[in-house]
Amino acid sequence: MKKLFLSVVLLSGAYVNAQDLHFSQTAQTPLLINPAAAGVYDGWERVIINHRNQWLGAGTQFMTTSIAADANFGKTRMNDKAHVGVGLMFYNDIGGDSRFGSQTGSLTVSGILPMGGSGHTLSAGIQGGFGSRKADFSDLTFTSQWNGSQYDQTIASGEANSANSFRYADASAGLYYVYDGGQSTFSRNNDFKFQLGIAGYHLNKPELKYATVTGDRLMRKFVAHTGVTADLPMRDMSIDGSVVQIIQGPHLESIFGMMLRYRFQDGTKITGNSQDAYFGFGTYYRLKDALIPSILVDWRGFKFGVSYDITVSSMRRAYGGGSLEFSLSYTDLNHALFKTRGRF
């Protein structure tokens, strides 16, 4: 019964979470949060892998894996001219006894405008791609298969064994603003960064062509997000706080929290021969759903994150575990102030 209940929840899109897949480590999924974030970061090229095992202990598996890569083109060594960001993203989301699956591939292009070399950057991005969905109901049990004492899968359920497999086109867009105070100072322990963005996903409301449902469409999703990273004066520590609000039809998802980062290796701000290295730990909260303890290691362009969703909602009655998530990214950080990048 537990497996059946969880499969029904997944297929119906019920509960507080929106229809889309989600990751708790939102800072490590920039293209899923805002298309305008493509190419907006310290560095030149970036690759990110995310993996989430949801509802541990549920007796069935719900797995989400994403890989994304983005780069900026035309960026100067001083980051003082307009340039372009380009990103590619693929994800696979599958789970439950029905093996309900969603796969998507997308291309993102952003226009990035540094404003006056003072650390202010504004970008706008568009994202287009294709998605597909499928399911197999052959391993599910239904009430019509109850023989009086137990469920018997040899009894015909009267239900279809699978849902239609179908593909759809998808379109999204966003705006993103970043202020990076570290670009205007050489002082140690004086960096400050502020981020603010809004985005809309599934703007064309793709039609979902399930076997028994017609006219169903993927609801538009709107995302607002902000974040602050600030060094603590006279300490090798900084705080990193963020808030993400997602609205998709009647569904709301709010994630907010803070991470304390300890710098265990100082980088060189001018030559760029070495980079700052951090260890971070903190807790985030998905409103009315889960507490999310998280750790992050940032070393030589690599970032490795681990988080665990501790379910605090009534959903905990359906299963005993939470959700485990990993992220790994690499960014080419050869971005020193006076380092030549090609002819730019």
C-alpha cells in the first residue's frame, strides 16, 4: 500500500511541491532556477552534475539526475564589456513502481551586460528545449486486484498497462542582476555579493498527452530568487544566504536558509595563481516540507555538496526516510584581474 500511495502522489502532482522536479541545492542548479544565469559567474567555463535520491526508505526508488554546462563568450579579462553566455542542460527524473519518467534537454543563451566596471551586471536569458514523459503501470496494484485477503497481481486490473510516451517543446526566459563588490577592491575579508533574479518556465504551456487525460498542460512556473554572500570582517569566514520562491499554478515552493563558510586557503586576488578554498555548512528549510542540513567544499574550482532533506510534514507518515542529494561542479577560475584571455 505504501508503494501504491507514493506512486499515486507522484502521478497526481499533489502536495505542496510544484509539478517540476526540484533540487534542494538551488545554488548548484543555476539553469533550473534562471536561464539568465548562464555564463554569469567568476570564471570561464562551468560543468555541474546533480543527483537526488528522494524518499529514502519508501520501498521504491525516486531518482533525479541532471548535468549542465555553460560558458561565456566575448568576456574580457576585466569583465567590462557585453558578452554572451551559452548553456546546455539534460536531466532524467524517474521513480516509483510505475517508473514514471521525465527527460529534458535544453539550450540556453544569455546576453550579459557589465555596467561601468563597478561590479554591477545585468543579464537576460532565453531557454528552449524538448521534454518527454513515459510510465509503465504493469507493476502497480489496484483495488480491483484485492482478492479478499491480499492484493493479487494475477487478477486483471482493468487498467491500461502504460501511459502514452510523448514529447513536447518548452520555452523559458529570465532576468538576473548581480553586484560583486569584490571586483572593486583588493582588500581581504571585504568581499560582498548580491544576486537577484526572476524567471518564467514553460511559458508556452506544453500539452501533456497522457493516455487517459486530454487537454492537460504543464503549468507555467515562475521563480524569484535572491542571495547574499558577505565576508565577516577580520575573519576567515563568510555567510551565504539565499531565498528561492517558486510558483507553479496552485503549487508553492519556498526554500530559504544560510551557510557559514570557512576559508582554509587564501587565493591571490591579482595574479590568480591560486584561488580561495572554502568549507561550508548550514541549514535550509523548504516551507512546510523539510529541514535541509548541507555541507559544501569549494577547492580549486571544484565544488562538492551534500544535503539531506529531513521531512517534517505529514508526508513523513507515508515513509520513514528523507532525501539525499549530491552535487559536483567544476569552474575554470582562470579569471585574474590582469590575466589575458585570448585577444579580449
